[in-house]
Amino acid sequence: AQTVTQSQPEMSVQEAETVTLSCTYDTSESDYYLFWYKQPPSRQMILVIRQEAYKQQNATENRFSVNFQKAAKSFSLKISDSQLGDAAMYFCAYRITTTYSQGGSEKLVFGKGTKLTVNP
Amino acid sequence: DAGVTQSPTHLIKTRGQQVTLRCSPKSGHDTVSWYQQALGQGPQFIFQYYEEEERQRGNFPDRFSGHQFPNYSSELNVNALLLGDSALYLCASTRQGHYEQYFGPGTRLTVT
């Protein structure tokens, strides 16, 4: 069964500094998608960054980047130049798909999340 | 371009009652998924609807049921509510064949 583990329940960072959030996952598939979602106190889950497993290059979105280690099944998120608005729960997620004969659907499996605090 | 919308925002129910939550997908999306997020946990997949059919179901009892309408909007119904059903219920939409799911703001359900 596919599982996602986030081993850091809480992290803190000083404004303008860099922080890395960890995520590991378990899968037997060779092609899949991984995501980092941000959930601020407003509760809206917002997609931060995605990584396709077949791509060796690590994804980057402005101040957000990932370190994707496929063999180690590791998918960490690095936030550079942290801002107060980055404070939120961060969830790592793995996308599971089924074939057309099995319904042709998909679902996300989430980790338990890491609460990020940004100190001014 | 409206994103995913959900109603109501908050809901308080009593054990044993039934509840219906509603979701309108993002414009252009045809697939709706529902997730339950207990306090301090990550979201758990309930089920996904496409072409008005349930395509996949997570590990939730039959008390949880859903429906998708021809306009792609969806409802989540929970019967015989238990205290443990108290959670944030998130709806996510996508377009079939696309990988990104867009989430709504959720409905906070409290069962007393």
C-alpha cells in the first residue's frame, strides 16, 4: 500500500531564512506524481509544487524547490527567503491512479503534515 | 473564473442525524473528489465521481454516499452521524486526464 510519511510535526524558521520539510513515501510504481500542498489557517488547500517521477530534474517554483530522490523515495520541500505568509500546514501527497478497466480514477494520499512557523 | 466552492461553511449536527454537503467544481472541471480531514491529520480520500458515477472509494463505511449531477456539481451525504465524523470535509475538482486537483475551502462539520 502506498503511504506518505512526514516525520516533522512542527518546524520553525526565521524570516528570510531557508527551511526544508521532509517527506518519504512508499510505492511499487515507477511513474507517479508527488505534490506539496499548503494549508493556511483559512483551510484552503493550495498546491505549492509538483514533481513527475519520470523527470530527473527537481521542480522549482519561485522560492519553493524540491529535492526528489527517487531511489530513496524521498521528496523534500525547500523554502528559500521565508516570508510570514509562508506560515501554514504543509502536506506532502502522492497521486495514485487506476486503469480505465478499474474505473479510471485517481486519488491523493497525504502525509500527516508539518506545521511551519515563520518568526519575524 | 470561480474556483471550487463548498457549502455550507460550518455545520453542527447531533449524533444519529443525516447531513448533506455540497460542492461546485472549478469551471471546466468534470471530476470531483471528497476528502475527510480530522483535526491534526492529513486529508483522507472518501470517493471520486466522474460522469455521475462513483469511480473509486476509500476506506469509508456505506454511511458515506455521494452523487454527481449533470452540471458536475456533487453532494456528500453522511447518515447516522457519529461523533467521529466531526471533521473538515474537502472537495477537490479536476479535469479528467489532468493531474492537478483544486481544493475548495471545506465544510467544518461538528457532531455533538
